[in-house]
Amino acid sequence: MSQIEEKFAKLGTENAPGQEVRQSSTTDSSELRGDSLPGVPVDFSHGDVNRSAFEATPGSLDEFIRGVKSGGEQAYTEYRGRADIRESLATHLAAFTGAPVSAATELIITPGTQGALFLAVAATVSAGDKVAIVRPDYFANRKLVEFMGGHIVPITLDYLGHESHSGIDLSQLEAAFKAGAKTFIFSNPNNPTGVIYSQDEIQQIATLANRYGATVIVDQLYSRLLYPGRVYSHLRATDIDNSNVVTIMGPSKTESLSGYRLGVAFGSARLIDRMEKLQAIVSLRAPGYSQAVLRTWFDEHANWMQDRIAKHQAIRDDLIQVLGTSGDVITRVPEAGSYLFPRLPKLAVTLHQFVRNLRYQASVIVTPGTEFCPDSTDSIRLNFSQNHEAAVAAVERIVELVHRYRD
Amino acid sequence: MSQIEEKFAKLGTENAPGQEVRQSSTTDSSELRGDSLPGVPVDFSHGDVNRSAFEATPGSLDEFIRGVKSGGEQAYTEYRGRADIRESLATHLAAFTGAPVSAATELIITPGTQGALFLAVAATVSAGDKVAIVRPDYFANRKLVEFMGGHIVPITLDYLGHESHSGIDLSQLEAAFKAGAKTFIFSNPNNPTGVIYSQDEIQQIATLANRYGATVIVDQLYSRLLYPGRVYSHLRATDIDNSNVVTIMGPSKTESLSGYRLGVAFGSARLIDRMEKLQAIVSLRAPGYSQAVLRTWFDEHANWMQDRIAKHQAIRDDLIQVLGTSGDVITRVPEAGSYLFPRLPKLAVTLHQFVRNLRYQASVIVTPGTEFCPDSTDSIRLNFSQNHEAAVAAVERIVELVHRYRD
């Protein structure tokens, strides 16, 4: 296998969320237990942005149309994004995260948070570099590091073993830094578990990063969808050396604006500068007209976010309750975001077969845990930003199939 | 300098089109000759998509809005783009280029043609690979190859020395392949000169690629804006081994849809497959709602494209005439697209200083030739997709400044 063939062989997307349509829809029916279960199909691989579930931020399409009508100034922005939009975002993001952001030098608008993550990793990681990655964590973190030729040093997140904190093994993180890892990448809240890192954990990450001069890329995509009573700690608001931190956010999830492909990265001017240079040859800029939609971000109606959080919380609680009826499905209650990552009991079929059977027999799409951690062969991820009723019925079907296929 | 610092040091964007706003706007006035010239500012670094110049394809915004209203199915497409849109594009692109395209396996929708070019190069070029690049050609070709760690083998385009063909030095191309170059990247029509490759040249490129098993990435972004009497030859319609060819197009230029960030790459299933895997971690997908706008592409009203070409031709002819009045500015008449690449006489200031003076004294933005070829220190690129009257007046100011700064 040539060098480039090897590189792409690691980049499998067959089990990635949203790609299920490309899998064969046939299955060997002799291996199936019982009949198909009727019900409204639910695709838990991503949130539902339709009217029956969670629609985009009010006014977002209007801002897009205003952007189109304003013509060239919105179509052809600087590569890092339109200056006045960056100004307004910098103010909002500084207030939200508790530390200043320079619109001129410390912020870039990207095509989705995926775009921000790619640019941040490519601006930081070279071939041969060691990079600390949490397990489980967002699957692209691993793939990005591997594509850059980096070597992954896994850090365990014992999310089921704790309630007052995330359960990250900070001694492993220190060992990774000692062994030469120069970069740490993690999502907070954690994707797929919905766990948030405690103030103490975040402070310790900052202390370790400072001690070893490590760069930290923190994906805070879901940090606005925080359930009541939970405290969220922003890494960039600690005493960490902010010239070594890039924070990533975007309006694709909580705000249901994924179809516009928008994200932002902010922090280290040195890294943001590299990211812009790279963006110039990767996609030129985030879609110009879409950038106008960012004018709605952090400027939603007063009760809109509260209402959105309350609705997600109600779905979360009902799904946890339904999963509990199975007796042996274990789920940590997510503290932020809209992911559930239940651990299933031992099944008579492989995880990937079970996921296929869910699709085939229960009209339910979920993402196998192995996308997030090679050892998560017993877990599935659900994005519960869905129609409430349909989601509850779909999880009832999941529990029924767990029952059928239990070993 | 560390490995990654070196990599990014090569990725300068200060002189890239659209980034002029980041340059200092002050200049040492003691070095300026004469007063500022009044007139409507013209930014020739990109096309003007405002009402007074070339607006987007009729109906494009309506398709976008329909896409938004259709919700999740348009927001969350497969990474390679929505299947029914790929079907329709495959039909149009096969007819346009004269060779079949499989919508399922041979086409990917990307964030702009820049996105397509990045993915194609990243799917093809590994560190240490030799890559043949035309000089002059689109500046990102060089930067992309360098970013992947490839080595550039320059191929001369003697565009001023010929009229019946482009002037590519095919013996250099064969020598490059003999010396181990596995990839050839070029734009047709050539950006910045507007030259198209003759049928014979295209056939010879195909023959050489077949003989040496080389992969060819051909950027045909401007191939629809073809002036009357010119014959355009599609590389993929020759006897070239199509498993080694990727063709790139998009509606950002002729169709003025750049603000939606849309491009397509089609050809080699093997490479398209890699490109999708990479897109999954670079930006996930082309903006979902924007993809809906592709429904207007190759489906414009019957006379719309003819009218657009005629208008560009009229501007082209007037600008060539104005440049001719200078006596010693040499320009080859572009055969397709909306770029002019005039060669200026010897000036008393550097090219970059002259470009700054144009901005400062004449309210005209052009792109220095050095972006396209290190030796093009005497040329400037103009995108003449502008308001006709304003463009003519702006080029009159350029000629006046050439006169002032002539050595």
C-alpha cells in the first residue's frame, strides 16, 4: 500500500453519522430475531431541524437574505470572515467565555465547527507529533491527528465512574505531556457522553498545559445547551497561557443552523493566523452569505435559549427513564448538549450488526460507540435533539431490540 | 524554524486577492508621482456581483430558500452532497464535457472550487511527490502542493508568444513525467491569462498522462464563459485514462454564485472516494442549503448565458483597446473567462509598490503577477467581470499611472 493509500485507509466514513444511506440496506433475515417494529423513523445520528422538532434560530433566514441583497461585500469577505461580524462575535464570545477576544487577530469564521477543528489541528500538528486525545471523544479528533501524521496518546475518560466530575485521568494527561505530547484536543461538553469537565479538572488541565507548554484545542460546540444547576468552566478563563489555546464553537447544534455551515475558532493569534492562511487554500472562506446569519447568534430572543434547553431537558429525562426500564442499559445523565451514550448489555450480535438491525427492524439510526473510542464496542450515541414523542417511541424500540438480542 | 512554522511561512496571503484590506493603507507620499485620480473605485481582484455589474443566476436565492424550508434533508446531506442534486449535475456535466459521469461514484459537491481543488490535491499528492505546475497559473495550485510537502516542477506557458494555441511547453511536461512527477495540475482556461488549450495540446497532455500513468487535475472553473469562435476541448473527453483525471468546476464565477460557496469535482471514482473521506473531517459537506442552489446550474434561461458572455466580451474588448493606448502594455486577448493579464513596461517602482500606488492613487485593486508565477514581476491580473463603465474608467487610470511610473 502506498503512503497515500495508507493515509486514506485510516479515514473510513462508513459508520460516520449521516453516511448510513450508503450502507447496504439488505441484511440476512435469518439472523434477525422477531418482526419489524412499527413507528416513526428517527435518525439519532444528528439533530432534527424540522418544524416538528427544533427549528433554526428565529430570523436566521432573514439575515441570510439581507446578506445576499447586500451583494459583493457579503459574498467576498476577508478569508477569516467579515470584519464587522467578527467584531460583534468577539464581544459576545468574550462575555460568554469570560476572557477577552480580539476581533482583528484572535478570531476566524470557518465552514462549520468541523472546519474550525480541521484548521486548528492542521495549524498545530505535524507529522510525527504526539497528540493527547480523550477516549471517548468526537471521532474526527482522532482522524484529523492521524491524517496529519500525528501519533495519538489516549487519555481515559471514566464517565460512568463519576458524577461530580467528568472522570478524565489527569495523571495520564501529565504522562502524555512528559512523554512529549505537545497538543491536547478535547470536547467540553464531551461528545458523545454529554459530560462536562469540573472547574477543578479544567484548572488542572490549564496548570498542566502551562507547565509543559502544550497547545490545547477545546471544542465547546455544545456549551450553550447547559442544563439547570450545572456549572460550566471555560478553559480560556483560567490562568492558562492563552497564546496556546484555541476554543471552537458554532451555531450548528443548539441553534439548528448546521445547513448554513458556520463555526468560529478564537484564541491564540499565532494559530488563528495560520488557520487563515490555510483556509485560503482549503475553502477560501466560510460561505459569505451564511456569515450574515451569525448576526443572530448570541442575540436570540430572551427566552428562546431557556425554552430550547427546557425542551431538551424534558426529552433527555424521558429517554433516560425509558432506557432505565431495560434493567441493564447504563447511561450517565448528560449535563449539557443533546447526546446520550448508553452502554448496552452483552449482546449476541456485534455492535455494528445491532446498529444495522436497529435501522432495519426499528427504523432507528444511531452511531456505534466505536466511532468515538475503539473500546466502546458496547455503546451507542443518540442525538436526542428530536421530536419528543417520536424520540421516546424510538428509544422504546431500541430497548425492545436490546431485549431481543441480549446474549 | 520548526517544521510547521516552515510549512506556514510558505502560505503567505498578504497579496492574495481579497486580502488587500489587511494591508497598510498608508504609503510614503514623497514616493508618489502626481495627484490622486478621481473615479469610481474598482476592485479587479474578484468579480462584482452587485446589481450594477453581474448579479447571480436568476432564481438562485429562491432555490436556497426552498432548500431551507425543506429542512433536515437539505441541511444534512451525504458528505459528497445530496444524491438527487448529484444525479442532475452528473447529467449536465456529462453533456457539457462530452464524457459520462456516475452520480453515485464519480462526483462530489464541495465548498467552492477552492474546496474541490484542495481535496483533489490532498487526495493525490504525498510528501516528497513531484508535481508539474504551469507558470503562470492559479496561485493556490502552488501553495497546495507545497502544503502537502510536494515538490513543484514548473511548466512554462508562453502565452504571449502564440495565438492559435496556449503555448504550454509540452516537452517540459514530458521531462517532468520522465523525472518522476506523478501529478499534473492546470487550469483551463488558464487563470490568470484567459488562454485556452488547443485540441492538439489537450490531446498531447492526454497521451503523455497515459504514457506515464500520471494523474491530472484540471480546473475548468471558467470553461462556460467561452467567447464566440473559440473551441474548448475537455480533457476528460479525450482517450485519457479517466481513472486518473479529476475535473473541477463551479458556479462561483460566470454565474456569480461565489457567496454560496459551491464547487464540484468529477471523474476518478478512486480519487472522489478519497476526497469524500477527507471532506468528512475538513468541513463535513458543502453548505447544505447552498447545495439546493445547484438546481439552477446548467438550467439557466436560454439566452442568459449568451447575454452574459456578450456583455463580458464587450468589456474585454474595450479594456484591451484602452490598454493598447499605452503603447507598451502587452496583453493577449483572453479566449474564455474574465481575466486580463497585461504585461507592463519597465517601471521605476517595484510591482508591489505599483499595485499599492494603484490602490492609493487610482482607487483600483489588482492582483500582482507574482501570485501566479515568481517571474511575473511585470504583470497584473484584472477580473473584468465588473460594471462596464467603471471598469473602462479604472483601466484608463491604470494606463495613466503606468505612464507616470514608467522607468
